[in-house]
Amino acid sequence: MDFSKDDLQAFDPRDPLYRGKLWVRVVTPDRVYRYYFWRRIAMTLAIIALAGGLATAAGIWAFTS
């Protein structure tokens, strides 16, 4: 593939284009790689764990009261 006509920009994870994504596939003329937003993945897992714990506590409270 000829990349001579494309204006390749440096990868910037703070770019609004990547907002809300957990990982991105980055294509360069040399190689293709994935960039993982580990902080976003950790926050997503923490929110899911918190929601699961609250749902479990609410279920236990509903059955015991």
C-alpha cells in the first residue's frame, strides 16, 4: 500500500477521536499495533464491580427484609 499521499500524524491518545474507546488499532507504514487504554479498562472494570456489588447487596436486602 502506498502511503506517500497520506499525511500521517503521530498517534496522540488524548485526541478526541479516541474518546470513550478502550483500545485502538493503530496503522503505521511500518506495522500495525494495538494501543490499550489501561486506565479506562481498569475504571470500566471497577464500575462494573461496584454495580455488581450494589446489585447483590440490594438483592440480599430485598430478600431478607
